[in-house]
Amino acid sequence: MDAMDSGIAKFPDLIDARRDELIALTQDLIRMPTLNPPGEAYLEICEYLAKRLKARKFHVELIRAHGTPGDSARYPRWNVVARREGKGPGACVHFNSHIDVVETGHGWTMDPFGGELKDGKIYGRGACDMKGGLAASIIAAEAFIDSFPDFNGAIEISGTADEETGGYGGVAYLAEKGYFNPSRVQHVIIPEPLNKDRVCLGHRGVWWAEIETRGHIAHGSMPFLGDCAVRHMGAVLQEFETGLYPALALKHTAMPVVPEGARQSTMNINSFHGGQAEPEADFTGFPSACVPDSCRMIIDRRYIIEEDPDDVRREVADVLAKVSAQRNDFSYDIREMWHVTPTMTDKSSPVVQSVSKSIEKVLNKSPEYVVSPGTYDQKHIDRIGRLKDCIAYGPGILDLAHQPDEYVGVDDMIDSAKVMALSLQDLLNA
Ligand SMILES: [Zn+2]
């Protein structure tokens, strides 16, 4: 018998016995409307988590990310980090969940902050992304501690702000303060909703830029006296269609990105605006006749681990240079808005191995290894924290995230809590 086998008879029973507690915890978390933006109820949820974990002998810190984007007296960016030391020396396993949820949007048939339980599913904004995962990790850690009070190493659980808006008031801030220093934490599991039988190794890179073309304003009846910035941008779009998009479609990645359509380089036109601003909804008049002197476009380029970020930038610069060579008076600017490098944890790393083995034991199947098309807080843990042994693993169906009638299945939470608990045992006691 290996170290994992010795505890397996206990764990499933212990976590099954906590089913009602898991449901109640998830419901409590959903009922705190931690909407971001603007960043509601962060202190409330952090204090709730602090109280619960203090009672389980965790050392708890509430940390406000002063001065980060959106932080204000009305909407302070609060985070909670709880650490429970074991009896002996050893590694620290950290579960990191974001506490924020996105706006509810339209189309709900359930109360988005009701946390209603129906047919084995708990409904609400954030149920799957990712309060269900947070609740599962807490139940897993508590069950582990109760079974192995003399465990080695340490367990940390954090609830962090602002993941949905880049994580700067959350994990990025904590990483800068040393909370994800590899001397303090060795293994990180982020219980994002990636499905209970999948291990998410990382994510693609992101490059956002705003391009502006400039023209010259004139009367719309005599456009030849002006210079239309929208037509200049149209030429850029044309070059994207005929040159850049076909080139991106040829760049395939070995990263196991899901869905499969994202297993290549992609680019979204996030927004496009030229000419006069859209009138207010209550304005019923006509626009004035003008030639637009400015056009702006924001591009959202997602890149693969095989690409160099300088090449990603250069491709767009080359498009602009080509258009510039073809058109008279082509005047433009390009401004980088955001950049995140791709990250992918090695399959042979301890946390991947441990969670994979646990999935096999609990679900009786081999895990699927995936990479996220979009980014999540792993970027900060990797780049700022320099901590490489990090994955996303948690309950919930990824496709439900940010949708109306979002839910998390109770059985899925139970299964993933078992996987997390067994992984703790493997990483700390093996
Ligand atoms: Zn999330």
C-alpha cells in the first residue's frame, strides 16, 4: 500500500458526510454579492472566510490591496489569506480562489444571489466560477486536517479580489508582497471550474493593443476636402483579413487548449470606433455631416507558447507599415494596453502528478490535461511569484461561467473535494 491508499477509505466517507455543510457553505458564499466591477462585499466575504478558518486553527490575515485599480474607500480591494501549520516541517499547499463574480446580465430564471438548491445543483452568479470551488477546497482541507491532525507542512487557503478584472488587486498584489514566494508556498491549486476530471496546466498569452488612425475633419458633403480616418482603418482591417488572419490560422500549438478551436493563435477585434460619438439614447436628432478625423480599434490577440511576444507585436507593426506604404497621408499610433505571457506547468511536476493520481482514484479514469484559452491568476503566481508548481483544478462546468442560471453540481463538488483532499495527503504526507 502506498501512502495514498492508507487514507482513501476514510476520505470519501468523511467528505460525503459533509455534504450538507458543503451545500450550506456554497450557498452562503453565493449570497454575498461580490460583483466586480465595482467590487462589492469583498470585506464581508473575507471576514466570513476568516471567521470560519480561524475556528479551524488557521492563522488568518486580511490584506487590502491599497492603491490597486479600483481600490477606494467605497470599494476597498480586500483579500484573505489563511495558513494552518502542520506538526512537522514540509511543503505548503495553497488553494487560491477568487471571491469576485461578474455582472449577472439578463436571462436568469433563478435568483442570481439566492443560492437555491434544486435537483442537486446550486444556482447563482459565481456558483461555478468559482465559489463552488472555494467551498470544495475548504471542505477538503478541513476533512484532511481532521483525519491527519499531525500532518507535515502547511495548508493555505486564500480568497482573492479582482480576478475577473485582471487580478491586480488580488493575486498580483499578494504575489508582489511575497505571499507566493516559493520559499513560503510550494504547490498551488486554483479551483477554477475546469471540470472535475481535468487538470488545467496553464493558459495562452494575451496581447492587447489600441490602434488609432488619424484623418482630417471636413464637411461631409465635400469629403475630398478632408481625410477619413475610418477609411484608413478599413485598409488596416482589409490587411488583417487577407494577411494576418490566414497567417494566425496556420499557427498551431502543442498546448492542449480547450475548446480545440483555441489551439492556435487567435485575434478578436474588441472594439472599433470612428467619427462622432454615439448619441445619448434620448437624443433623437441627426448627426452632423463631418469627415471622421479619428478611428480607434482595440485588438485582443491570444498567443501560443510557441510564439515570441516580440513577433506578436511585430506582425501588427508590419501590417501598419504595409498599409502606410500603400496609402497617402496614413497617420497612426499603436499603444500596447496589456500583455500576459503564456504559462504551462510541466506534466511531471508534483502538483500535476498528485492531482492526476487522485482523479484516477476518485473518478476511476485518467485525467484530461487542458490549457485555458483565456488567462486566470496563474499568470501572477508564475511571473511575479516565480512559483511554477501551479494548476487550476476544480468542480463546475467551464461553459456555464458568466452565463445566466449559472450552477454548480453538488456531486461534482463532492468528487473534486475528494480529489483535493487526497492530493493534500499525497503532497504533505507521502
Ligand atoms: Zn474564475
